[in-house]
Amino acid sequence: MSISLNSPWEDSERRPHLHTGPSRIHALSSIGKPLVLVLRDGMVLHLPLLAVGPFDLLLGWPGNEVLVHLHAITF
């Protein structure tokens, strides 16, 4: 099996991600605060924000975390 270099899985520019601009600064200032997120499948999460990555969010409490990819969130 070969993967082409144009695969969307290899091209980080095609994946939803937080830039280093104001949206990332706002997200980082929200760490520890409760968030309400609606996922594409209709699930609603009411959890505190633990960490922000370039492609995902870590929600929940230490020892009971939930990793949510940005492409799973309905904006």
C-alpha cells in the first residue's frame, strides 16, 4: 500500500487547526474554564478545558480526560 504525497492526512494545512493568532491566545486563556462543545455526531460535551493542541483539545479532569479533535466540533 502506498500513500500519495497529496494525501489530506499528510497535509496539515487541510486539517482544522488553531493558528498562533488571536484564536489560540483566546483558547489558552480559557484553560480551566468549563466549555460546551457540540460534536458533529450531535453529542454535547460540558467539560473544563485542560489543554490546547494544534489539532485538538483536551477536556475533562486530570485522570479522566477526553481528547477532542477540532474536526469533530461543529462550529
